Amino acid sequence: MVVPRQRPPRLIRPVREAATVPPPLDGVWAATDRRLDRVELLPLPPGGHGPEDVLVDPDGRVISGDEDGRLWVWPVDAPAGTTPRLLAETGGRPLGIELDPLDGSLVVCDAYRGLLRVTPDGTVRELTGTAPSVHLADNATVARDGTVYFTDSSDRFPLSHWKHDLLEHRPNGRVLAYDPHTARIEVVADGLYFPNGVALTPDESALMLVETSTHRLLRVDLPSGRATVLTDLPAYPDNLAAVGDGTYWIALPSPRLPAVERLLPHPRLRQLVALLPDAVRPQPQKYGLVALVDGEGRVLRTLHGPGGGYWMITGVRQHGDQLWLGSLIGSGIARVDLT
């Protein structure tokens, strides 16, 4: 089954914003640890592309998806260069992948099918669907009672046109909650600027959340949905994963782009830029970057890859003393030793 792709709006609706200036990568963000230029690559099969997220389950399986809708599995101890086995085909585009603690199934955010459940035998079941309630399911976190909190990044643009949402720079996104017992979906928080990575705090009293277009890390209290900005990041964030000890890894696909931020006071110019071919629009920087933060947003550690050997990092997951990485544009997942 191939799911029809949503047709994006032709024109963006930008508003005038104050220009911002990207902070330099210095201090706690300095590129002193450059191990992301020395990762081990575990490739997708030939033709596979875009393993956006990565998950390590309790059985020692490393799971990721690709842009053709397939889910793949590697053994956690697989040598570099190992190709995976096929687990399932969603027919859409899998993004965030999480484990349901109640039954061990996978909860998958599919950009075109909404929220999915994938059982160990590869059976795929749709939980939410897309229109009208879910538009762009992106990343998720699952509570101990099975409630799935997930980001609906944009109600205007599909994944294929995510850059248009960033250029529009409007609060088109939400955080939703799916109740597996009633199959109901409720809005936790809305008015968000391309909400992306999300993770529960250890006591499940709040969500840690990043907004890609405003490069912010937020805390969203539950059940009120009240959002508090914790920090402004020097790079655009994507997925976010809890370590389990009150710290969180953030995948940062690119340092912020001065040219993009100088466009914010010029809505007409941004509208013209959105009409240009992608090749001539500002492009993400070829730079690998992830950061470890605590529950207050303090940066504890950063890993860099200024050589761009593995870049556009959108997924990050710690398993023991190893860090696993996914990339929106990569041909495989990556592994790096933390010790």
C-alpha cells in the first residue's frame, strides 16, 4: 500500500519577525569533542535512504526507517557495514520510533499515515490516520500507562515541504496525546513553531520538547500544557530522546543559518525564496552535532562532526556506552562510542 502524498499550499503566509543572530559554537558548545567524524556506519540496503530516527529495544534490536516506508532491524552488536533485515513496510514515511512499555510493540510516527503500531511480527496497524486530526506526526514518547504523546509538526505543510513551514515561521504545530484505551486524541499544547522531538520526564509530570524553527528547548507541564522556554539553541533541533536519568540527547541537524534569520523581518522576500528551487535556497550546514542536556536545559556535553562525515543528524539514542544516530539524508545509521 502506498499512501497518497498531501499537496502543499503553493504560497507561504509569512509574518514579519525581528531578525535573530545565531550564537557561535563556543563555551559549552565548542567543538572540542569531534568524534562524530569517526562514526561506524551500518548501511541500509542499496537504494535505502533517510533513516530519520533510531531506536534500541530491550531485545538488542536497533530499528530505523527509510523514506520508502520500510522499517529495518540490526543486532545491537552488529559489526560496522552490516546490512539489516526488513521488519515491516508502512506504505508511508516513518519518522519517530518508540517502544510501547505495555506490550513491547513499536509506536511509529508516519509523516503520511499518522500514528502506527507495529508488532514484533511486522504487522502494521493505523492508530490515528491523518486528516482531519493529525497532519504531520513527527516524534513521540510513550507513558507507562500506554498514553502516546506526539508532535504534529505542521497543519500546513507535509514533510516534503518542511522548509516552507520554517520560512513561513508561524505556530502551525501541536503536541497531541493518544489514549490507547479509548482511541481518543486530545490536544496537549498548540501554537508551537514546528514542534519536533519530545520526551517524558522521569516522573511523567512534563514533556521536554524542541521547536525546530525557533531553535528552542521547552518544558511542557502535564496535564495543563503550559510551556516554559528553557534555552535557545545555536542549532536547529530535531528528535529528542531521554536517557532515563533525567538527561536528554538532542539531535541537531544543522547549526543555525545567518541568511535565514536575516530574512525574518522581510515576509515578501521569504515568500519569494519559498518559490525558488530548493537547490538555490539556503541549505543546512554539513556538520554533525548532538547535545546532552538536563531537565533544566543546561548543556552537559556536545559531540561534533565538523568534517561532515555523518551529518543532518535527526535521530539520537543512547544504549549503554554507545550512541546511535539517524540522518534525514543518510544512507545508513551510525554508531559511536561514548567512552
